Amino acid sequence: MKLKEFQDIEAIDRTLPDVLRHMVMTVFSVISTLVVIMWTTPWAGLMFAFLAVVYYLILRFYISTSRQLKRLESASRSPIYSHFQESIQGASSIRAFGVVDQFIEQSQQRVDDYLVAYYPSVVANRWLAVRLEMVGNLIVLSAAGAAVYFRDSPGLSAGLVGLSVSMALNITQTLNWAVRMTSELETNIVAVERIKEYTITPTEGNNSKALGSPNWPERGEISIKNFSIRYRPGLELVLHGVTAHVEPSEKIGIVGRTGAGKSSLTLALFRIIEADGGCIEIDGTNIANLQLEQLRSRLTIVPQDPVLFSGTMRMNLDPFSAYSDSQVWEALRNAHLEDFVSSLDDKLQHHISEGGENLSVGQRQLICLARALLRKTKVLVLDEAAAAVDVETDSLIQKTIREQFKECTVLTIAHRLNTVLDSDRLLVLDKGRVAEFDTPKNLLANQEGIFYSMAKDANVV
């Protein structure tokens, strides 16, 4: 969760209760002061009626303005934190490319943008203070003037006049504080609006209790039937009526130019994006009817960006301790990491920092591959898994996948075309549609096809 959401929760849990309590106290303090003054000098109530209208207009104008200024201030504050976080995480790259001054300027520009939104809030506070001082002084003037003008009224003593004027002298600060607490309540209630957006946002998955067989999927047969998706309602379709059938244990390469919908198809396979039309069936079971936990636990993906967690090497490979050490070492051996892990002082207990920062990107990618080798499910998705490793390691990975996942259905999103040329078939996507779906040999023989054009640009042919 981002820092902004933490601030919103803190505002609801800590700031709003205090603001509400102070607002109620100050409002009742103002009311009690006015009641005492009007009881002492009833004719001052005529002036109070006029001042109440002025006070209401000032309050209404200020609160509506400060609420919008608060929204602008909150929206302009987030880019400062996000840019600072990005700069810290990418400090080595920033220094390597010699763009430190550029990032400093960008940070200063974001701070300037924030101050542009923050300064009007300060001006609005001073505007309010001047006008509330005026209203408070007019209340004092009304109380004192009414006491002097009606000094001969029966029951009006010097003590009551002193009480009335002394309380009127204190009302300026109380009135000012009451308005500020009311405006604070209005401005901080924006946090409730933002948190409410999260509470009403539809959660992923459904309420289905359907469960596949305990060994599902047993064969790894995938049928994509007229499948369409969009990232959210109102946006254009990312995939348009994709239809394809993958036989059990078949090796499929998914290729296409940038934006063709390759990664979107894998997101749909794990139901990170729900279907807009059509369906995907694995071994005859519609994945939309399965519980997300079961679906995602029975499929394996080696992502483009390797994901590691803070903990030991073994925990990252086997987070649920479902496999023995010998099986873990075998997976490391097949992923060509055995020598590296053996050279570590703590071996499998070697501590990995958050995000795997103490490992190279290639080593992180191989650890993700070892994790997939350990699970060895019937369906494996490789989302440009070799993008971060060199060509020699890439060939070793492809050899390992061919040997270890011989009985599994493998969907490979190609980063280098030569990594999928040995696939059984290639699914060529173009603008979210299936352009070609055939063996690499047949696709290369069609010199008018999209895949041949891509292969020619990549110097494969």
C-alpha cells in the first residue's frame, strides 16, 4: 500500500476523532457564550442574527474552497514520494547514466508543484483569520454597546455586564477555533472518500465454491474459445475473440510485436484480468468457475520480472516447505544454480534481501526457474523468462525446459525468436487477434506472413 493510503487511514483513525471532539467542544463553547450575552443584553441578539448570516457565508465559502485545495495538495504530494522512492531504488542506474542533475530538477519541480497547491491553503487560512477577527470584534462591540445603551434596564447590574463583556472578549479565539475545526473535519473527510473508493472497488475472483478434481489439471489441454478481455470497463478490448486449442504436453510459443496482447493472454490465464467474453478451458474445466486459490496454485509461471522475497534461499524456492532438501538441490542443479548456492556460506539458508537486491537479475531469474522446476505443474507459462540472462544461459534454460517439462504444456512468450523456433507450434498475435497459428517451419515458409517479417527483422532468416 502506498504512503498516501497510510496517511488516509491515519487521518481516519487518529486525526478525525480528535478534530470531531474539538469541533463539538468549541461549537458548544460559542453557543454558551452567545446565550450568556443574550440573557444579559437581549437586544444584542439583533446584531447576532446579522453576524450569524455573515459567519455562515464566510464559513461556507472557506470550507468549500479549503476542501478542494486539500484535494489538490494531496494529489500533488504523492508524486514527490513516488519520485523519491524511484530515485532511491534506481540510484545506481541514475549515476551510471550521469543524469543526477536531471533527477534533482525533476524532484524540485514536483516540490514546486506541491507548493503551488499548498500556498493557496495558507492564503485561505489568513483570509479566514482576518474575517473571523472582524466577526469576533463585532460581537464584543454588540455586547458592550447593548450594555451601555440599555444600562438603565431593570435587572442589569455591573457584574452581569462584566460577565457578558468578558465572555465576548474570549469568543474571538473560540469562534476562530470552531471554524478551523469544522474546516479540518471537512478537509480530512476527503480521506474517507478515498478509502471508500477502495471498499467499493470490486475484488478479484468470484464467490464460486467450485473445485476441480484433486489432480486437476491432469493432462494440460488448453482451449481458448472466442476469448476477449479489457483491462477495465470503458477501455478498448486488448484481446479480440482469440480462439486456439493447445494439445496436452504441447510446446507453444506466443509471439507478436509490442502491444499485440502476449502478456495480456497470460494475465487472463491466471485470471488477473477477468474475461470480457468467451472462456478459457483447461482439461475441459472453465477456469472462470474455479476458485482463484486452486487455479493459481495448479499453474506455474516464470515471470519477466523475477519476484523474490526477503528471507532464506530455501524459503524463496519452497515457501510452504512441501519438498525435501534433496528435491530442492535437484531443482537448483537443473536450473544451473547448484555451484552458486554451494559456494555461499549458508547455502540454502543464505539470506536474500527484499526483492533479491543482493543477487543479479539473471540469478533471480534462475531462482524463479528453479521454483518452477520444483513445483513442476502440468501447465507452465514462461513470460519472457530469458530476457535478463545471456544467450548461453538462455540456451541452457531452454534445454532444461525441454528435458524437465517434457510431459507438461508449456506456453512461452518470446523475447528472442530463436528461443521458440523449436516449439511445436507458434501462436502469432497481432493487435489482440490471432494472426497465425502453425508450426515454425510452415510459418517461415510463408514469406507474406507476420512471423516471417518478424524473423527477417530479427535476422533469424
